[in-house]
Amino acid sequence: MTKDLTFDVHFDNELAHEYYGDGEELTKKLREIYHDRNLKFPDVFDSTLTTPPVHFLSYPISVEAPDDVKIEELQKVEVPPGLHVDIIDFQME
């Protein structure tokens, strides 16, 4: 079984946004960061119109994770400077 997680991706500034990119480029980077966690990232996501944007990977375009994944462990994964990822599990147990 799997569960759907919400990932909200924030950039420190526009320079960080330019560096990490959008779309496939950002998705590739997220897959690299969480490579050993058995997560399935979507290729598309919702974004704000702000500069820099905030990207939302949430229902119906959410990150798929194994049922036994611990959110606390995912939140401890070190992300590169300039990038911040908020991870939320909205599913009730």
C-alpha cells in the first residue's frame, strides 16, 4: 500500500529558483535528494504566480510514498541551500 504526501517547495530567492529550476528540472532534483526513500514524484505540479514561486505537490498531484514511511524521517533529509521543502501527510490514521 501507499499513501499520498504533500510537498511544498519554497526557494530562498529568485537566484535559487533560477538555479533549481521548474518542472522536470526541479522534479529531477527532488528525486535526487530523496533517492533512497522510495518516493514517486509527479512530473507536474501546481505553482503560485509569485517571484520566486512556491510549488505544491499535493492532491491530486501528490508524492506517492510507501505506507511505512515516517514523515519525521523525510523532514530530516538535508536539502541543498536555497531550497526548502515542507512535507505534510493529510491522511488520517
